[in-house]
Amino acid sequence: MIYLDNNATTKTAPQVVQRSAECADELWGNPSSRHTAGKHAHHAIETARAEVAALIGALPEEIVFTSGGTESLNTALHSAILSFPERRRIVLTATEHSATTAPCRFWEQRGLEVVRIPVDQHGLPDLEAFSAAIADRPSIASVIWANNETGVINPIPEIAELAHAHKALLITDAVQAVGKIPVNVSALPISMLALSGHKFHGPKGTGALYINRRLRFEPLLQGGGQEQGRRSGTENVTGIVGLGCAASLLVSLPDFRIAELRDRLETGIQRRSPQAIVHGAGAPRLPNTTNIAFPGVDAEAILILLDQAGICASPGSACGSAARNPSPVLTAMGIPPELVKSSIRFSLSRDTTDAEIEETLVRLDQALARIASLQPSGGGPVVRRATP
């Protein structure tokens, strides 16, 4: 199998598997207990907290462990709205993940104003519109750092400075950014930031929310008062330890090779299929992500054939794939519906090899050739393919 769907999830790193297994076997005490077994589990959590904090330039006390990016983003919005009741406007971009758009719709239905900032054909937000929206009244802004479908990187430093200048709270969904590009909250006026472990070779069901230490905070989950009262519930010690391990691996093992492999994949596809279109190619992008349209070809057909050939890719966000609706991200970029339906996302990881990229090009070419051969004569667009 060639796995090129790493924006959906990554393979758990062997070191993470080992450390998590050791934790499950040895540190099974409740970290809230005052006896020795509980203290050992508590110490393991605090070690992981320091490891995650180091990854994003935060202080350990600014990290709250959660079940993942969705909980972190819901918590951030919940806290901001309840802690700052005078802020009745939420500002977000048109290309946010559903973990942001869904809770924003929830609050919109309950009287808050939600302003959606448009993006250009490359997927980048209109900064003038953003500035005007947060300047008009006290606001909460939630802006994705890097898009999960296209890999387009938003100008978070500029956005953070605008938010700071207009005294807006800034929440950022950094789920796809952390582990792929530098993220340093100490250098930016960010109020809260969400990350998820399984996006960078950590375990599923683990994540963290960075909360600036000067920020008022209202927890989403209440009960036993764990995480210094910021997230109640007995901690997932095994998962948290695995998350810390994954974070420490990123600090010590940076990988600058992925962008070269991504570019090789794009070049190979466009050489074979000159009409293929790379979405967001005119903007800064994550080094591991490419979203490509194959005009005249249904993406589902390609994905089925690739899957049969042992290649895992996706039509876009894994969180929205079950609904089978047109991608709201590509739609917001002004991409015609017929191209949206022909678009495929390939997302690489540090485990991806040169040989896998070359084999993917061969199998993709075979899939496109098979689809073209099944097109009825005169019955629709046929993929024109160059000789490899």
C-alpha cells in the first residue's frame, strides 16, 4: 500500500507506539490520585505538556490536553464567547474546517453575528475585508493556519497583527500546520491555538489547546477540575504521553524533503496530463499537500481505481467525505462545480519515499487511461494524456 492521505491521519510513529505501550503497562494510576502510582502518571503528563509546549514555543502552563482538534476549537470558541460577552461578532474565513464552521453556526443561531471573509482564487483571505470586520466592533476571529484540503497557508503573522491592532481575540486552527511548518506562538499575538496529535504521527484521540496565559478562560467540560480546571475528565495518560513523544520527535527530527517529493508528484502528473490543475498553486502551501483537478474525469472514479491499485488518496477533507457534498473550500475559491468534482488531494508524510511517488505516477496514469477507454465515443470530455 502507498499511503498518500496523511492530512486525514498519519501512521503512528514506532517510538510513539512503544512509549504509549510502556505507559499503558506501567503508568495506569489515576493522575489525580495522591499516592505514588498517581504521582507517576501525573509526572508523565507534565513531561508531555512540556514537550508539546516546546513544539509551538509556548509555556507548559499554556497547554491544555484535549481529545483532538475538534474539541480544542469548540472549546476555544465556547470560552471566548462566554468570557468576553461584549464580543458579539465572530469573524472567520470562507475556507475554515467544519470544526470551526459548525460551532459558529451554532452560536449564529443563538444571536451572535458571524462574518465570513471571502478568499481569492488561490484560497487566500481578503485582508482588507478582515481588517474592516474586526475594526467595526469588538470581535472574536478564528482563522485556519493551513488549509486541510489545499494546503494553502494563510498569512497568520499579518492576520495576528491586524487582530492585535484592533483588539480582537484570535483563535487559530493549526491542526494541519503544526509539524509541517514552523509555529511559534511566543512570537505572535495569538489568543488560542488548536492542534491534533494524529496529524503528526501521534495517537488518535489526542490534541491540545494553547491558551495565552493572560487570557480569561471558561471551560467547555466541567466536573472534576482536571487540567487546572480547564478541561475536566480523567486524563488519557497513554494518549497524552504518545502526543508528547510525537511532539518531541518533530523538534529533533525536522524533515525538509517532503516538498521536493510533492513537487515531483505535481510535475509528473502535469507532464502526463497537461490539463490537470493544481489548486492553490499561486499561494504558499504546506510542503506535503497537493489538490489537483483532472478536468472531465470524476474524482470518485479515479480514487476507486487508485484504491484498487493500492494507493490511498482522498477527495478532500476526511471529516466531510461521508456527506459527499461539493468541497466548500474549493467552492469558496470560485472553482467551477465540474472541477470541484474532479479534484483529488494527495498528502505526503515523512514516511513517503521516492519510489512511492514514482509508482503513484505509474498507477495514476493507468487509472486515467482506463477511465478514458471507457468514455463513450462523443459522450463527454476525454482526458488528453501526453506520452510519459
